[in-house]
Amino acid sequence: MNPVVGLLSMGADPDKLAWSLALGVVVGVNPLLGSTTVVVLGLAAGFRLNIVASQVGNHAMYPFEILMFPVFIKLGDVAFGTDKLPLEGHALWYAAKHHPWDTTRLLWSWEWHALVVWAMFAAVAMPAIALGSEPMLRKMAKRLRQGRAAGSEL
């Protein structure tokens, strides 16, 4: 079963679910590789959102996190006028995979510039995603309630 449908079937509030999914999606593409699960967990708990839905959104975005990393780095370069990243392509991915802490320390100025750009993106994207998905989730919840009511009449 689709996890979102499952959550709605268990009575999750569609509006809160929309914000939970949006949080997971937005944090799921942040340029600090390897941080999303813990960050989403903390933010969802802190804002009293649905932790399961937030993690569903987060984990669905994993391939996009990898794709968006160089985009946020490049936009950070442009926004802050920094020099080009000292590692490229395979060397960067190798370093990040095998020496994540050392790579983060080396790349910190590019990383925090990318995080600032991502934060501006997140400030726009999260409400847009949540507000855009709320009507669909409300409609899904209504259909699920109607289906249960029709099933109980039998």
C-alpha cells in the first residue's frame, strides 16, 4: 500500500500530512549530504508533524539530493562569488563517500554558501509544496472515509 494512503487510512490529518511531506521533500534535497534523516526527524518532532510522512518525503528525494548537490554548490558560487570548487566529478564523490568529515571540512565555505541558497529555496518550496498538495490529500482522505462508510453499510 502507498504509505501516504496508509497514513490517511489511519486518520492522519491531510493538512498536517501535506506539511510533513513538504518538510521531508525540501530537507531531502539539502546540500549537506548524509544529514537529511536526522534533520527531518528533529524538525518533524519539533514542529509536531508526522514523522513517518516526513521520512517518506525525505527518502523519496534521495536521488534528487545527489542531483541537486552540484546545482546548489554552483548557485552558492554565483551568489557569493567564490572560486570554483577544488574537487570535481568522481574525485568529489569519492572523497565524500570515503572521507565525509575531511571532505566537509575542506569544502565548508562552498557548503555553507550552498546551504544559504538551499534555505532560500526551502523558504519558497516548502509552503508551495504543502499548500499545493493539501487539496489533493483532503480529497484522498474524503474518498477513503466514503469508502469505509460504504463498506460498513454492507
